[in-house]
Amino acid sequence: MRIGLLMIGDEILDGRILDTNSQFLERSLAQRGLEVSYVLQCRDGEKNLAWALESMDAAVDLVLASGGLGPTEDDRTREIVAAFVGKPLVYDEEAWAEIQARFRKTGREAPEANRRQALLPEGGGKLDNPVGTAPGFWVESPRGTRFVFMPGVPSELKRMFQEEVLPRMLPKEGAFVTETLCFGGVSESELGGLIADELKEGGDVRVGSYAQYGMIRIVLTSKGRTEEEARAKLRETAARIQEAGARWYLGRGDRSLQEFVVEACEGKGITLAVAESCTGGKVAAKLVDVPGASSVFLEGQVTYANAAKIDRLGVPPEIIEEHGAVSEECARAMVEGLARTSGARLCASVTGIAGPSGGSVEKPVGLVFIGCGLDGRVEVFRKTYGARGRAVVREWAANDCLLAMLRMLGQKRP
Amino acid sequence: MRIGLLMIGDEILDGRILDTNSQFLERSLAQRGLEVSYVLQCRDGEKNLAWALESMDAAVDLVLASGGLGPTEDDRTREIVAAFVGKPLVYDEEAWAEIQARFRKTGREAPEANRRQALLPEGGGKLDNPVGTAPGFWVESPRGTRFVFMPGVPSELKRMFQEEVLPRMLPKEGAFVTETLCFGGVSESELGGLIADELKEGGDVRVGSYAQYGMIRIVLTSKGRTEEEARAKLRETAARIQEAGARWYLGRGDRSLQEFVVEACEGKGITLAVAESCTGGKVAAKLVDVPGASSVFLEGQVTYANAAKIDRLGVPPEIIEEHGAVSEECARAMVEGLARTSGARLCASVTGIAGPSGGSVEKPVGLVFIGCGLDGRVEVFRKTYGARGRAVVREWAANDCLLAMLRMLGQKRP
């Protein structure tokens, strides 16, 4: 089955909104072993949308569309679709009752304008919207292409896709299971080289690699006649991949580096704290991203000025005078000072030159020192990211700091 | 002129990579008064790309395409495009010399495989790549549609578009000027209501609104026979918009809330520090995003645990016992303690319940207190964001904290 996505709305085409719905749908479909052939983004206007419907109708068997279902006059998806499939719009009493009920829940009466949202093309079906007012719908074109229309608001699209579209509209020949393996501190090409056979297309287990700096997620999707069969095949491939990348293996599930850090600390009853200069709070903010981080994370020190490093962490002024704030010695002193003042067992530090200015021949932009200590044993790592821009240097340094913590926690062999 | 974007690559369609090139191109074109009608994303394969070329050829006059120009066998854009326009690929000596020169710069010899990148369809032209190996090219279809092909790597696409495509390939009837006005602490609908006439389409000055929580950017693009004329028209509309939103007006340029904070502090010679609980370092990280923040930003305290609030900021334990850590009193004590210990003149604090758990009837998830003090005068703001998810609550709270600083600095009327 060929699948196309159709994203409707002027706000996507003029750059106001970045389309993230496509990525969500693509990843969800991949987990069912389904591929997207095309994504077409088009404006709200009748001529544009009519051309888009025609093009998709010719190219694929199923179109998952989103956007243009609002109550205002410029959201004309319903009317244009009805004209395209040659069916009248009919008023759906049940849909209107649900829209009214949703408004009443928030203590308001449904405005008359929202009544338009209960108009659906004849011959199709309604799709419930558990989190918003606009119901979705599906309809078939004369040539047999199925079109599914969902709202453009990401939270509404997600729920509708998962609860209404995925179970009812998508082919399910056999069973699918999916699993994610996470690897830290390895490049995509290095890990990819070790599992090249697994990454090749074909076979019942499909393997995809999703990289971000510091971490690779390997997503496996397995197909079988029964769930048991699918799971057995997946287990085999997963074991081979896990073995091949054993020295970087972090764990299973769609998780982040900071989740692995918090989990490891929780498991071992270890408290943690961070002292940051160039990352300026990014490491702390990532740790606090994790719900329940409060059970292990005590505090963060953003010691941006040299005075703060001295006053807050007790970094000896001589170290800064002699070696500079961006030095192995300073990173080490920051960890040692933080351990004394915070009382946390695991302490990490980051100090570097994020740029764009501030670099020298000896200490170029992109040079960062990362310190990490557990119960008094301190290690410092020297990183040279180059002049990749302030945002990139800080993001990479923050991720390398989390990796240093994992290394120290013994989650990963060095 | 109708414009379409064509983004080529399996990695976009299977959700590994989020396409941000489209948004860059859309925004750049908007600043020249040009609109994108369609964006089509398609896979590398011959059948898919051929269909995509045909569809775009029929729908628009200019196609800006990216991706599939790499040296490996699966990057077959050149071959498929040549077949589509009915021209042979010819070997461009100059392109190959440039590829070799680029490799030599990094101390390597160009691999033989990269020679493919010097093959260009006859009858078109080469586009220089100042930051990567793959040259771009343009070519015209038999029906007269111009196709421009650029690399998929964002940094390469940006430079090639700005230096080669924008000046040479895009219509420039008359002159265009663009300007951005920033407004803080107002919703898009409220500001939009006041400038509804300006936002309407038509006329020589186009006005677009780009919203994020806490800040609205109004982008004006003006067209005239001369730059002077375009600028004069823009000035008039900009003045009306600035006047209508005067109480929220922050300044000009494509800037962030944190840039306005750092700039205001620099202008007034005021130092600043922040103490964060639920935002966990996000406010500090945003401030450090600004190059040169070191001139005013002294330190950040991520006092996540109650003990850290007491030890680091001197928050009286009685306040936490009596009112809780999430309270007006605690937010105030955090500001007062931070002012004492950091010596910064402008101090801000954030304490709240980001969720998903930890809420109660009296203090629901999404309740956040933001404190801000300048030279001893402290104000506390109470915010109720609702259970919108941990990430949203923390992002909104961080932005509201920056807005509170701007308010305190007198940049914005309350």
C-alpha cells in the first residue's frame, strides 16, 4: 500500500509553523512496517488544495491529511474535499452533539460558527477527536483512494491517529512489534559499520538508525504471523545488535541520555549536582526534564563569572590566574568544590569557549573541559568541537557531560 | 511566479530527519515578497523522484529542490533529473577542480567517487557550494519550468541559496526591504486584533505574525520601485503597528526575549542572577545563549531540592514549612537571598509545579511563582499554566521570568 501525507495550511507554507506532524506520522507508520512515499504541503486555498488532492489521488492508495478543519471561513477543507469526491456535505447530528458537549465541559456554549465542523462528506465516516472540537473524517475518491482528514493541532492529531486511524484504517497483516535500543558516545557511522547487515533492507525485521549528538537510537520493527513469532524474530536481531555495540549500550526504550543518568542514580542511590560555565544551565535543565529527577538531583551551579566560580565553588583564584577558567585544572576544581558544598556524590562540571568570540590559538572556540567525580574520584575530558556555532558547542558539551556521568556510573565501558 | 519546494531523501520520509530547510526557504522568500505554493517531499528512488519532478513541473514555474547530491550510488538526483529534462549529463571540469581543491584544503585527496558530483545536465548551469563538496545546478524543463538543485545539508543549502540562488535566480522587480518588530507579554490574538487592518493581504507592505509563548514577532516586507520608496512605505506601516502595540513593544530585529534582557542590562550597567527550581536552569541557559552575556550575567542557582534553597539562598526553613516551596513567599525569599549572596542588582526566581505529578487541589500542576527584584524592590507574579505537560510549563515559566525582568527594567509598561 502506497501512503502519502497531505499537510494543509498557509501557516506551514509561509514558514510560521514547522511541520512536525509529518515526522510523528512517519515514525508511527514505520513501527507498523509502513512507508510514506510522499509528503505534500499545500495552502488552504481552493485551487491549491484541489490540485493537491488530485495529485495524491493519482500517486498513492491512502492519504493521511491534516489541517483546515477549524470553525472559521478560511478553513475550507471539508467543502473542497466534498467537491473533489463528488459527494454532498451532510450535517452529522452526533458530531454536533459532541462538539457542544466538549464546549460545555469548559463551561462555555458552543458558538454557532462551530456548527460547520459537524458537516461531513456523504459516504465517508466520522473520526472522534478526544481532545479538541473538530471531528476528523474519512472518505474515498471515485478511483478508490482513501483520504483521512485529521486536525492540524499536533496534540489532537496524535490522539486521533493513535485511537481512531491506526486501529481502523491501516492494514494489519500479521502482527508487528517494535523495540528501541540506545547507544551512547558512539558515532552513527561507527555503530552503523558494525551492524551493516542488520541495517540492510529486506527481511521481516527492519532496522533504522536515528542519531543525535552523543546518542544513537536503533529502532527495530518486526513482522510475524503472530505476535509471538514477531517477537522471537525481533529478539534475535536485537541480541545481535546489542552484542555488536555492547561497549556503548545504554538500554532499551525511546529514552534520553538524562533519563539514563537519573535512572542509574536512582538505582544506585546516588545523589548528583552540576556546575556549569559555558553550558549555562543546559545540563541542569536537561536533568530536570526528567519527571522525578528531584529524587536524585540536588542542585546546579551556573558559575558563569569567574567570581562565581571562586565564591560559589571555592575554585582557588590561582588556578584561574595560572591556567585560565577554561582548563583541565579549573574543571577539576569545580567538581571538587561542588562536591564539598553540595554534598552530592556524583558531581560534574563544564567549562569552555562556546564562541563566537573569546578564542585564541592555544584555546580555540569549541574547546571544552568536562569534569566528573564520584565519591572523590575525578576525571576530566578535553573536547574540541570546533567553531560550529555557540548553540551547537553548548548542546554537544551538555550531552558529553551526561555521557561522562554515565561512564562514571559504570553504565558504559570507557 | 508560482514557486514549489522539492525536498529529496529517504531520511526525511521515514522520520529520521525533520525538514527545516523548507522553513528557511519559505521565510527567506517571504522577505522578498515571494510565496511558496507547495512543498513536496519525496524518496530518493527513481520512480518517486520522477513523479515528483513531473508534478512540480505541472504546478509551478520555479522549483527549489534539495538533497540527493552526495557522492554515493543512492544519490541519483543528477541522473534522474537529466533523464526528466531529456538532456545528457556532461562532465564539468571546473566543478571537479573545485571539489578537489576543497578536499585538499582539509589535507585529503578527493576520492574518485566524488567525481560523480561534477556531472551536470547539459544546457543548465552550475551553482557554487562555498561550504561543501557537492556543487548545485539549475536546469529548465521542456515546458519552461526552472529547477534549482541544492545540497540537503542545511549549512550548505543556506549559503548556496543566499549567495547563488537569491541574487541570480529570483525575480527582483523593484526593491524589497524587511523589518521585524518584537512585542512581549501579549497574545497573538490580542495584538492581532489591534493591527487587523495591517495584517490583511494586499498592498505593497505585507505583514506577518510569528508567535511563540511570551513574544510576538511582526515581520513587515515592503516593495517599491526603489529601496527608498520601499523603505518609506515600510516606515509608515511599522509606525502604526508600533503605536498600536506600544505597551508591549520591545524593539526591532529578529531577536529573542533573552537578547532584550541582556541588552537592557548592558545599557543600564545592571548585573543579573537567577535562582530556579522547576525551570531547572532553563532561564540561565537562555541568558547564556546570548553571545556576550558574560558582561552582565553573574550566576544562576538551580536550587531544586529544598535543602539547596535553604543552604544556597538562605530561604528561611519556616517559609518552606509554612507556605511550601511553591509559594509567593518562597519566590520572594529566593530573590532576596540571591540578591544577598550574588551581589547582582537584578535577581529573578522561579518555583512551581511542572508536573506530571506533584499537584494538589490548592496547588495544581502548572502553578508557578516568578519573583523579580531590582535593587531591593521585589515583585512576585503568580501564573497558572494548567497541566500542559512538563516541557510546556517549564518553557512558558522561563519566558515569563524573562518578561518579568524586562518589566522590572522598565522596558515594558506593566
